Amino acid sequence: MRDAIYFLVFEGFADWQAALALCEIRRPGDWRVQAVGFSRAPVTSMGGLCVQPQLTLDQLDDASAAMLIVPGGHLWQRGEGAPAVVAMRRLHAAGAVVAGIDSGVLALARAGLLDDCRHTGNWSGQLAAQVPTYAGAEQYDSEVLAVSDGGVISASHLGSVEFAREVIRTLDLYSPTDREHWYRLFKHAQLPPWCVGEVMAA
């Protein structure tokens, strides 16, 4: 049963980028969200939060993995994190979705996951400049902040709401109508119909 959502944590990871997505994943109570590290040692996020990984990369269960979420961080810009790249490639091959945002998209490129699917990132040219093996330039979409294709979710550092929307859609959380209301609420502060009635009554 694929019920595990793995979230990669490491020293200096961008803690806010997947926050909305993680909250919505946990809301129904159907998914196991687990923090994964390069080791079990506590790490400190970019925002100063101390996080204790529950698992290491070599403990990930391919059969139960539904998604691996990879946040941004200077680690990827330094070209580090090779064990995570290997794990991303392995989980994707086993049928899990791999989702990267901001410089986490560099890790997707290093894993070869962007070569044959539509994807996006921080800006055109960043992937080719920092990942010599990247061969997906023709698939890069600069018109969107996040996109899902081929079992891969990619997002710009400006697209945390869009990233969450793609995660929600991929995991089939809520109805299509409720997903659209969710997006309008968090992106444009447009209250859904049921909240409008409550506000008017108050």
C-alpha cells in the first residue's frame, strides 16, 4: 500500500516551501508523512527550525512510497546531496512521485527525471548551467510556476501555492471543485462559497 509521503530534510532546507502541501496532505489522515535525512542527526532549517529525521535515505520503503518531496536549499546549488539523487531515481522507478521545488529541481535534473517530461524551475537556463547532464531543455515550461508530468512535480521558488496544488491534485485530495476553491483562497484570498455565508452571518 502506497501511503508514505517522505519529506527530505537537511541542513539549511527551505522550510516554508512545502508547508502548505504538507498540511493538506496530513489533513485527511490517510497518509504517513515522515521526515527523511541523510542521517538521523537533527538538522536546522533555513528558518531556524530544528528537525529530527525519522528515517535515513537508505531506509525508504519503495513499495509504500507514494511521494518524495524535495525542498530547496543551498545544498543543491553546491552540487551536493548525491545520495538523495540516487534515492529519487530509485523511488521514481519504483512508481513513486518525486516532487521538487526551487533548487530542489536541480536534484530532479541530476536524477535524470526531467529529460522526458514537462517541467519548470526558477528560471530558464539555470538547469543547463548547473547540471551538465540535463537534457530536458525542450520540455522546460517558463509560463507556469509548477507543473506535474510523468510522475514528477517541479516548481519555481515563487510557486509554493502552485506546488501545493499539484501535490493535492496528484494525491487526489478533495474534489476538483474543492481543489479550485482551495487554490483561489490561498492564491487570491477569494473565500469559498461556504465561508462567504459564514462571514455574512457573522
